[in-house]
Amino acid sequence: MQLDTEILAALGANWIDIVEADVTRLSGEQHARFVERARRIVQTLEGRGPLLLKDPRMSLVFPIWRDALEHPICVIVWRDPMAVARSLATRDKRPLLVSIAVWEHHNRTLLRDTAGIPRLLVSYDELLADPVGVTRALHEQLTAIGIEGLSIPDAESIGQIVNPDFNRSRGEHSDESLLDADQRALLDGLRSGAALRDDVAPTPARTLELIGENSRLARQIEAQRSLITDLHSLLGAVFDSTSWRVGYRATGLLRLLRRGNSISAVERWRKLKDRSR
């Protein structure tokens, strides 16, 4: 995870701002350095049978790992885009259309970068609906590819690991009206398995523009929040100072003598703080 985060940072990207997450933009030296680090990570896991690497960021930086692994096999676990969108809307407060665009970009990028190596598709919904059956089917597929040393846990153990309650949005993602024609075609390809057989088109420019504009607005909002925090800290320091307290008491005394009812600066500041929370 740390390495993948650093690769994205070298591209000027992160988990949210993903438009610039194109590994081909790395210099030859950067690419070689990241591949070497990935190889060292793999070496720490070798010699114990089949090894599994998992990090959602890999869908954006897989070419690095592809160069670091001798015989990679990719198990693509895909999820309904509306479920993903609602999950991101709850966790990250992202608009649904932006979250769908992120789903599209991750899946298109991963399908493009894994072309030519053994790949399997696993439906997240099917896994939760039938964890034992899907696990056994996955075992059969991996064994058929030539992976040795895999065992199947018993049904009770699988049930403890794969819990249908993980899917907090189940039953809510049947509406696909927010998907455009290209996104529906991608979803159909994942459902049917055609996404592994056919060439998958790169992410459309309109999708990248939507993600990029949302990231730009998010950065602006974060900058404003940071500015407000700094101003609150500055005002707090001023109001805590001895000189201001003396002036505040003197002003309060004058208001009392004049029988005024206007609110003080500190009261206005406190109300502003309460509204900004």
C-alpha cells in the first residue's frame, strides 16, 4: 500500500485525484526504481506457496507489479457501479455521477493493463450471495490455470470470512439510469465475462473531465476549510491575549453604561464557529 501510494504521489495523484494516475508518465528511472522495490516486496513473500497481493490502488498502478512478478494471475473482483457510488457517497460525500466515473476509470484501466495475462472475474454480489459456491468455483479456476498448493476452507470458515452483512447497500443498486451507454456496456461485459475476451476501450475524455473537475472543486473546498481553521486559531489567540481582554472588559463596561444591546466581537466569533461546524 505504501509503495502504491508513493507511485501515485510521483504522478501527482492520490486515492481521490486519479486523473493523472497514468504509469506511462513515469520516467524510465522512476519506473525501474518502483519495479525494483516491488520485486523486493515479492521476494519477502516467496517460498511459502502461492502468494496474494491486494490493494485497490493496484488497478491504477498494475504495470509496475506486472513487471515485478514472474507469472502474475489477476483475480478481478468487480462490484455493481451503483453500489460503489452509494458507498463512496456515504464515505467520501462524492456525487453519484462522479463515483460512477471513478468506478468506470478503475475498471477500464485494470482491464487494459492486465490484458495478455491469465485473468478471472469474481462478482462481489455473487460472492456474498453464495460464498461457498463462488469460493469453490474460484478454486477450480485457479487450479485449472496451474496454481498449486491451494486449499478450500470448510463452509463454516468461509461464512465467518465472507459475511453478507458486508454489503450495506444490497437491494439498492438495481437502478442503472445514471449510467451512460459506455458504462452500461462495461457493466454488461463484466457480468458476461466478455470484458476479458474483448478489447476494452480507454476511459472516455468526458469521464476524466468529470473526475478532474470534482477533484479541483474538492481541493478548493479543502483550501477554504484550512483558511477558516487558521482564521479561527488567529482569532482565538487574539481573544486570549491580555491586551484584548483588558479592552474587552472596558468595552463591556461602556456598553453597560450606555445600556446598549449590540453583541460583542467575541460573541459574533463564537456564533461563526458554531455555524462552521
